[in-house]
Amino acid sequence: MLGLTRGKRSPVTCHLKCDGACARPAPNTSANPTFRDVARIPGAGPTAAAPGAPRPPATMISAPAPADGPSAGAPMLRTKNDPSGITVLGTFANCSGGTTPWGTVLSGEENFQGYFRTSGAFPPDKRYGLQDKATTYGWEEVDARFDARGAGHETEPNRFGWIVELDPFRPDEPPVKHTALGRFKHEGANVMVGRSGHVAAYMGDDERFDYVYRFVSRNRMRSGTGSGARAHNKTLLSQGSLYVARFTGNSPADQIDGSGSLPADGAFDGTGEWLPIVVDGFSHVPGFSAEQALVCGDPADPGTYFAGFPRDRVAPISCPDNIAFDSRGDLWIATDGAPSTLGHCDGLFHMPLSGRDRGHLRQFLAVPREAETCGPVIRDAEGTVLVAVQHPGEDGTFADQHSFFPDYVADGAAPAPGQWRGPRPSVVQVWRDRD
């Protein structure tokens, strides 16, 4: 696709960041030392390179990624290339996702609108920014299915915007798109097991002014790591009920003025209810309590709020994008867009939600220039945190690189095997030194 893409990021992204991988099939192995086998070595502390360890699946836009759940096979997913509406080709625009208790990885298909040219005539298309305009990446010029104006391709965009589940322990299995979790600009999926054994996934839509969702499985999780239990648990996100949250404040509206001053009742709180979208026979609780613990911004701004913690003792934060929780229930926030508001690089932040430090927001790490923080995985019991660094130096060009992360090859130096003097998206691990 090199030479056919357009825009300021695409040449670097398509060629040097991934060697044009999206344009061609690739085996599930790599001779490139950049892509290493990764495994946890007992007693070694952090995850380390381990040649010969099982590799995760290599997923291309031409590789099957079947859909399951209520929309699989529906007219909205059928195309002339796939009249069944089940065998989707590829997954892309993947952003934050999550991990599951049964050892699989979830990835959210987020900004799918940037890859399709459509007629722009359908209200759902307009809602998510799909339009009759040449795309930045120009895929519609290479593969007809990305031009949804063409006969038989009108529904191709509907095949993206889902939560995708991948099993790193079964690299030969294709990823599965779970339509039961809804289609939108997915940003994260935090999975929890309830006391009943049913699984809940909490998700956010990254489109502006959209919603928070909850999925509850029809079936219960089975304990154990045997093949039978894992096979069953990998079906839990295929059937269930989907809800959207509606929040209602309980303070007088004229006391919520954007100044950051607490209302007379002392908190930005209220109630909420889960409105059913698709109910699959599972009994649900209609309401819940809600409290706003954080109003982001520069702590010097009186309009910010940090759960009552003194503003002069917290870090500035803007543009929260996805979240995670550790074993204590503390909140971790990954940001995307802080340079445009605070003038700082994006980062990962930690904030307790209970106890004397409730609201004490601290920055844990910062990512490089023009990058976003994504998909934090918190393993505090192991003393490790993993986070994805997306599109570092995205506003640069070949002639004017804005970042050299992660290799930082010095000017004029010969790159070592697998290195490059330019930016690449990466997964970063931080661990606690126990010595």
C-alpha cells in the first residue's frame, strides 16, 4: 500500500512501523528480531524475551475473524463476498480492550470510520463519521470492500466496531467478533465475574457524547484451566444481555455550574439505571448509585474536582480515554489528547477510590511526544504494569521525525538488528524492583 496512502501518518505507519503488513498475508512466525517470543520466566521479575515460547496469532485484514452472537448472519453483516454474514475478514482500528479471567485478550475496534468511504446517507453512518469522502489511508483504492458506495459492499462497515476476543494460547484459532457486546467505537472492556458466576463486561463508546454499556452473560463461568473449562468460558461473551447506563444527578441543577464547587449535598453524585437494549433472559438489577469522583483539568483551575482531595497535591490530567482497576479497587486512567489541552504528553495515572487518599491522583508514567496511552494492564500483586504506546511522533514525516521511541538510535549510528531511527508503537512494561 506504500504510495497509495495519504495523510501525514500513513507512510510511516504502513511501511516502517509495520512493514506494510496490512497489505499482505503473513505467516504466524517472524524472522524479524523486533518481534520476539514473550513469556514470563519464573523468578525473573518482569516478562522477558524467551525464544521458542508460543507466539500470539498474527491477524491481518485478509484473515478470517468470524462473528458470533445475535448479529452474526444478520442482513446488516451480509455482503456479496460473504452472503452468510459470518466470516468477516480482518480486524483493525484496534484500541484498548482488556483481559478475561479465562486467559484470553479482548480488543476494541474503535475508529473504523477512518477506513471506509460510504454514501453518507444513513443516519448511523453520520453518527460515527462515515462519509462520502476519500479516506486518509486510501484503502478504498486498493480493496473494493472499503468503498461502501459499491453494490454489494454497502454493509461492509457494519462488520467492524466490535469487541474481538483472541486466545494467545491457541494461536491457530481465529479471533472472534462478539456482536452480543454491541457495535460502537469500543474503548476498553473490563470483565468481572459476579457472585453468581455470570460474567459482566463494562465498556465505553469513544464517540463524543455517547454512552457507557454493560454486558451480562447468559451462562456461568466454569472454574479451572482445563481445555473443557476454557472452551466453555470462551463462549460466555457470545450470549447475554446488553444495557446502557443512564445517570441522574440528585443535586439542584443550578448548583452544578461548572465551577468545581460542590453542591449543597456535598458531592457530585446521584443514581443510575441500566436500560436494557437486548435482554437474553437474564434477571438484572435496574438501578445503582453513582458518584462523580473526578473532574479533569489543571488543578489550578477551580472547576476541577478530585473527590475532595486537595487540588494542590494532585497531578494535572486531561482527556481520559480508558481505565483499569487494580486488586485494591484503585482506578488507573490512560489519557489521549492531553497535549492539545494541558500541553503535556499523555500518560497513565493512579487514583485511590477509598480511604484517606481517595482522589489523590498521581501520574505513574508519561508516553513520548504525540503518542497516546492505551490498554493498561495492572498486575499490582506481581509488581508490574503494562501499557500500549500508540502512534508516537504521529505528526512527523520521514524527513522530520518527531519521535525516535522506542529504539532512540543516535543520529549517524548504525541501528542494531531490529532497530530503526524512527517511531514505532510498542508495549511497555514497568516493574517494581524488589532488590
